[in-house]
Amino acid sequence: MSKMKRSSLSQFDIADKVVVVTGAGGHICSEVAEQFYKCGASLVLADIRSHKVEALSKKLSKSKHPRLREFQIDTTKKVQWERLL
């Protein structure tokens, strides 16, 4: 997806919106998160594997205006969702 044309996502105005990406430490969701970030969205990166989310956050935050938050979350736990939202 890293070769996806920006125009395919830019048809949606997500600049200045917040996007929650669960599973952000995985291969597919990390690429999805990167594309949203490139289109101007602020991201909440969530995954049960905090080290994966931290690595993605470091990769994306090399830009001048980081718009990132990181959360370790087990999406099967309601109390963790409540903490995230």
C-alpha cells in the first residue's frame, strides 16, 4: 500500500481529523496508518504490542508536525476501550 497513489485517499477530507487505528503494529494497519498520516490526519495508534506502536510512531514522527498518540490496548477488553476513547 505504500505505493498507493495519494489521490485514492485524498478524495476524502481527513485533514485535521482523528483516526484510531487498531492493530497499528501489524503490517497492513501500519501501512494504512501511514497513508492516513500523509493525508493530514492525526492518529491514535493502538495495538497490544506496545513496542510495535512505538516503532511506527517514531517512523512517522520524523515530520515537522507530529500528530500521534500511542496506546497499548487489548481490543477484547471493554475497560481498555473506555480508557482509549
